[in-house]
Amino acid sequence: MKVLIVGSGGREHAIAASAAKSSKVEKMYCALGNAGIEEFAECVPIGAMEFEKLVAFAKEKSIDLCIVGMDDPLVGGLVDEMEAAGIRTFGPRKNAAILEGSKAFSKDLMKKYHIPTAAYENFTDPDAAIAYLETAKFPIVLKADGLALGKGVLICQNFEEAKEGVRTIMLDKKFGTAGNEMVIEEFMTGREVSVLSFVDGKTIKTMTSAQDHKRAGDGDTGLNTGGMGTFSPSPFYTKEVEEFCSEHIYQATVDAMAAEGREFKGVIFFGLMLTEEGPKVLEYNARFGDPEAQVVLPRMKNDLIEVVEACIDGTLDQVDLQFEDNAAVCVVLASEGYPVSYEKGFPIQGLEEFNKHEGYYCFHAGTKLQDGQIVTNGGRVLGVTAKGKDLKEARANAYAATEWVQFENKYMRHDIGKAIDEV
Ligand code: AMP
Ligand code: GLY
């Protein structure tokens, strides 16, 4: 079959690498793609938000299956447009992608269906938000309602900071229209775990767990980023935690969406916090995580295309989802200065090393081909993933592999997976 992947980051590279293993795939395209995805798919210069062009391309090439990796086109309704044109597409429709697209929606859903999450209030009026903050407990968390590249969350230590935060989100519109509405929620403490799942509208099957490292600097210091590294599985995601989430969170979310007339098909990403009162939902995403996909998909034993088709067809209950009994660690190689400002266009050396070693992957995030040479083209440049029999071995392997690759201004965190030493 002919497959079109929509997206251009490390996550889409991991999806393409996984899909390429399927005997069902004869030809793959990726819009926009990047220099690494090129190995598996023909990259086409159409942006993820250029719906008309994407649909026209899919029709012209008789695409049998479209996989949407990114949040923006999902929330914008690309799946609906593709389906209207008769193209089978993996991902939630617009009315279901709102689970990620509106934090106010997702909080109200959780409240209505008794899914554990932080206590909160939604606001459309900045004065009302500030009045609420006058009697609130600190620290407190402010969240822009809409998509904000993972940066629309402010943790405020006192009233002054929070008041400033309301101004930033709702009046200065730092995150654009994402700040037309705002969630103010209770600050929680605990370990964070990411659990991705496949959903076919009724049935949900969770994948192996993972943990991201969102801050730019070692020891979780510095600014929030798109993610500086991941490990999988999370040793903190115990059998008890899994049982609790299965009983109170996973199926409850799928059922809630169905009850609201918003049948969810695709990937639900549960951002969980393991609090003293038990696991609670921090956020939902309506897609694979990035860089979670880079440690989860390489460990999946199933044919990705078969699972994706089962989600579309509503036959996920017949799929036996299986993961390897090992571990993986992904260390992101970024450009010095990310996430604020950084230079691009530096040649990257050493990529060929990854073809020589089983269980090692170099997923491209921000790269491009320039005059036959792969160069840096973004803040996050590469995601170096390695497997190992356990987390410690996987981490040692991943860090060893980061040395294979060289480019000017290469920056990485040195403590990805350090938390596993505490287990
Ligand atoms: P989100 O985009 O909602 O996942 O938020 C981004 C990050 O902010 C999370 O990964 C947490 O580290 C932090 N965060 C979000 N909500 C809360 C909360 N209620 N309490 C503590 N930290 C939070
Ligand atoms: N790694 C977090 C995300 O994909 O949103």
C-alpha cells in the first residue's frame, strides 16, 4: 500500500522507520519530512497545515493510508478533510482532537466523568481570573487553553507572578488565540509518566510507558523545551499504578469521548503525575509524543500498519499489542541556545555509524539536505536512541552513541534517565 505521513520531526521519523518494517507498505511519502525520513519515504514540500494541497496530493498518488503525526493538523481537522476525499486516515477527527486542542474542554470532560486530575477553574475574563487568584493557594498553575507548542503552561509562586501570568496569556496573547481562554489549576507534585495508547473509538490498548525530560538543562533547570530526552519503560509505572489507571483513567476517557459524541480513533497520550493521592491526568495529547515515540516504537513488536488499520476499522480488540522486554533511551542533540535562539546550517558528521549497529537509531528532528550534505536545521536536531537489556544499559549505549555524531554547537543534557538510579 501507499502511505503518506504528515509531519517533519523525530516522531515522524520514528513512525516512518516503524512503518517501513511492515510488509504491507510498498511506497511511503512524507510531508514535509526531513533529511532522515528521506531514507524511508519520499519527502514532499507540502506543509502540515496546507490541507487542500495535502488532500490533492493524496488523491493524485492514490494514497491508501495517511498517518497524521502532528497536533496542529489534527486539531485543525485534517483527518475530516482526508476522509471526505475518501482517504483512509489515522488520527482523531477534529471533534475528538479537541481533547488536546482545548485544555478547558479536557478539564471539563475529566470533571464530568470523574477522571482524576488537578482541581481547576476555567476563565475567559482576565479580571475574573485575577479575582480568583486573590484567594488562591500558591504555587498555582496557569494554562493557555489552546495549542502553544508545549509552552503555554506557567507555574506561579505567588499572586504577583500569577497576575503577570494572566496578563501574558490573556492580554498580551503571548500564545496567540490559545490564550483566549485559560485554565487555572492546583499545583501537583510527583513523578511524571507518559503513557501512549492506541484507540479505535471503543477499545484502548496502552503501549509501554515512557518519561520525558522537558527542561533544557541538567537537573531539570532552564526553560521548558519540546523534550530533551526520554526513557522507556518508566520504573515508576508499577503494576499498581497501571491497574489504577486502567480502572479510572484509560477506558474512562475513551468512553467519555464516545458518550459526548466525539468518538476518538488514533493515539491518546496520557501525561500522568503520580501524586501521593494516586495517579492524576496532567494533560492529554491526541498523537504520539515527541520524543516519546522515539523510545516506544522501536520496542514495539507488532506491525505498526496493522495496528493503525485496526484502530481505523474498530477491530483493536483483536490485536495483541506487544513490546520487547528491554529498555530504550533517547538523548536529544540540540543546537546550543535552544529553545531561545540558535544557529542553523552546520554540517553533521558520523550519521553512517548508526547503520552499522543493531538497536541504535538516529531520529532526525531538525535537519535538511543541502548540496548533498546533511546540515542542522532546527533547535532540536537529532534524537539518538539506543536499546539495552535494561535502562542502565540502554542509557550507557545511548550516551556512547551521542559521541558518534558531530556538529558545531552540539548541545545535550547529560542526565537523561538519571532518575532510574533512584529505583
Ligand atoms: P502540560 O502541557 O499540561 O503537560 O504541562 C507541561 C508541564 O507543566 C508538565 O509536564 C508538568 O511538568 C507541568 N505541570 C502542568 N500542570 C501541572 C500541575 N497541575 N502541577 C504541577 N506541574 C504541572
Ligand atoms: N513530549 C511531550 C509531547 O510530545 O507533547
